[in-house]
Amino acid sequence: MSIDSHILKPLDFFVDFKQHELETCAAALKSRTVAAGEVIIERGTPALTFFFILSGAYEVAFEGDRSIILEQKGEVMGWSTVIRPFHYTGTITAQKDGEVLEISSSDFFELIQGDNALGEKIMKKINKIASERRTIAAGSQ
Amino acid sequence: MELLLQFLSNTGFYLADYRNFVMLAIGSLFVYLAIAKKYEPLLLLPIGFGVLIGNIPFFKGFGLGIYEPNSVLHYLYFGVTTGVYPSIVFLGLGAMTDFSSLLARPKLMLLGAAAQTGIWVTLLSAMALGFMPKEAASIAIIGGADGPTSIFLTAKLAPHLIGPIAIAAYSYMALIPIIQPPIMRLLTTRQERRIHMSEPREVSKKELMVFPVIGLFLCCFLAPASIPLLGTFFFGNIMKESGVVDRLANTARSAVIDTATIFLGLTVGASTQGDVFLTPKSVSIFLLGAVAFSIATASGIIFAKIMNLFMKEKINPLLGAAGVSAVPGSAREVHLVGLKEDPTNFLLMHAMACNSSGVIGSAICAGILWSFMM
């Protein structure tokens, strides 16, 4: 289901986005409800979609029994879709019912093609999140 | 009994030969990759299913096959052989492309031009290998890494090669993450890959609106035969940038391009009938296509390095690899290779500039080749 740009405004990820950028992102994102126990990402499978949390709690289980819980509104899951290694590095399971926003890699690259600056802005943010997440994942061993 | 035998002799099982089964296996593989592995599904599913449709054995002369006049597939294929589908795809591409990074740093256009070297080197190589000039030109255009442009030119010059050339062009576009990074690393030093590009200037709305008109004049006066591709491309872009026909621009970049892509993929797939596709020529086309694409990648990088000899502010030579027109796949690879070397080096926007100019560059080359070979 497509969404309205006002849903994105309060999310940390989009805090410095201009109105037209929010509208472009909103047009590309789709909302999806998730049931408790549902596996939305499986480790090792090709990363083709990434997600923003709107509600709920999600366990990310990495290799070697390491795991973290993501529940902050606006947090990104599945960033391997746009940066290496292009396959999911953790299995993500919903801990309770919730809602996420999703975008496929093909839609994301269409967005980049249509607005280069916005594409770079998103890539930079995802890259920063990915390096933070890697540190957290390594620390949780 | 006679009727039963007649019925059996009319079935595909009786009419099939090994080439049908080889192509059906290839088509099934494409469909599998698209659905199970979600690998380039927008391309592989229509093409793969088209391969299946085109390779079911049938009575010749019954008006069923894609090469038989008055068949349904033949009518759908008309959009390929006349160049209509590629032109429509270019309309949609124009409506979805942002030229701001190119306008912010116009000298990156040179990299888009340099990457077209692959086309010309392959043209000469294919002719040296015994291909007729029109066939050689059609094979060479694979170096532009642009499926619709390859199909457009091949339809005009060597329609009998559309199947293998289209499949080769799309295959290499899909194989960008495998083909390009090793060439990028081979031709650049670690220090070069770490070169940061300065922030591009902000491009005004007025510049973005004027560009499609100026671009149309410059490109189509230079190569009038590129009008079918670049005319629709720049028209799509002015619809996007003018902001006065948002509804049309949205339609062009969604429903219109999707419709053309469906029929383009399906009929190109169906054109790969075993008896016309499984030939030694097809193998040569695949090999030369790989050469063309690799040379295109390399020549963009080498040209960037040459530019650096004369420029005060150095450019990251990886950007040259994005001079092919596979948007935005090659720009993404450049970005990722740069990022691997230095996590703070974001090349995406700059690479998009080269990538967009690559689209224009390969369409101009197609126009030049078409007019030269006719």
C-alpha cells in the first residue's frame, strides 16, 4: 500500500529531508503489516528489499547466535540490499505485530536515477547505519 | 489408427528436435532465475517466457511462429523490427532520468563518450573475424551496454541477429557486478580509487528544463539517425523537468515503459527459435559482446586517467567505468568499489553523471552506425 509523506517526517532517518524529497520517498515506499513470529528477512538469501520500522519489535539474528533487537521507529533493516554483500547477513523475525515500510532494490535504483542527490543522501545514511550496526553486532558476541 | 498417427504427427513432441529442447531449457533457466532467485526479474521473466513460447515446435507455414507473416507473435514483434519498442522505452527512461549531476560537472560527459570506444574497437574486430559490416555494427553496439539501443540498431541493420544480440546485451547488463569491478581494480591504483570528488554545484530548475532542448539539438544535429531514440528520450525528460505535465511524465515512466518492456522482452525471447539462435555465430556474438563491454569499461577508466594528466583537480578514474549506459547498475558498482577502498568516498552522484551521458553516447553511436551502414 502506498503511503503519505507525513508518515516519514517524524522518522529519524528522514529528519533532514526536504518536502519534495519526502514526497519522492513516500511514492517509492510501500507499507506492510507484519505478524508476530513472521520472518521478514532470511540470512544468506539475496537482499532485494529493505525496510523502515514503523512499529513493532524485530530480532536480528546473526551467524554464531548473536542477535540484536530493533524497535525504534524509522530504523533500517535489510541494508545489504543497497551495499555489499547484497545478501542478508541476519535473519529478522518480528517479535510482535507491527508495521514496516519497504522498498525493493529496483525501485530504489529507479529513485536514484530520478533524483541523484536524494539517492546519494539515502546511500550515505544507510552506509553510516550499516557501519554502526556492524559494530553493535560485533560487540554483542 | 491413421487419425491417431496424424494427430501424433501434429504434436510438438513429434516435431521437436534437440534445438527446441536446448532453448526450452535455457528459457526455463531464465524463468527460474527470475522467480526463484529474483535475479533481474523485470528482464528475465518476459525474455525467458518468450524463449519458451518461441521454441514450442509447430507446423511451419501455419501462421504461428514469430517469423511467419500474419502470426500474432509476428505482429507483436513488429514493435521490435521497426524500433518502436526501444523508442518507447527511451521515452520512459527520459522521464525517469535526472541530469543534475551531469549538468553540475559537464566534463564528466567526456567519460560517457570515451566509454563508447568499446563499440568502435569491436566493430573492427567483428569485421576482421568475417562478420558483414552491418552485422559487425550490430554486435559492436553491445559495448554500449544498452539493451534497447542494441535491439534498435540490430533491427535496422541485421534483424536476423536480434535474438542473440538482445540476449547478449541484457546478459552483460545483468553481469555488471561480475564484469566491471575486476577491470576497475586492474586499471586503477588504490590511491586513484580513493580520490574524492568535490561536491557538485547546485543545478537550477531552469538549467534542467533547458537541457533536453539543447541536448536534442546538439545530439540529433550531430547524428540525425539517433532521433527515434534521443527524440523520445529528451521529450520524456522535458516532461519530467518542466513539471507542467506530471501526469504524462508519471505515465511515461511507469505504464508506458512497462508495457513496452513486456512486449520487447517477450518477443525478443520468442525470436530465439532454436534453428536461428543455436548457431556458431551466436557464440561469436556472445564472445565479442563480452569484449565490447570490457573494452568500454576499460576505455572510460583509461580516458579518466588521461584527463587527470591535464587537470588540476583530479577525477576518480573509477568514474570512467560508469560511462557505459547501463543505468544505474554501473554507477552503483563504481560507487561500491570506491566505498570499499574508502568508506567516506561517495561516488554515486558523479558516477550517475557519466552513466547518463553513456545513455546519450551509445544512442548517438547507434545513429552514426545506422547512417553509415545504410
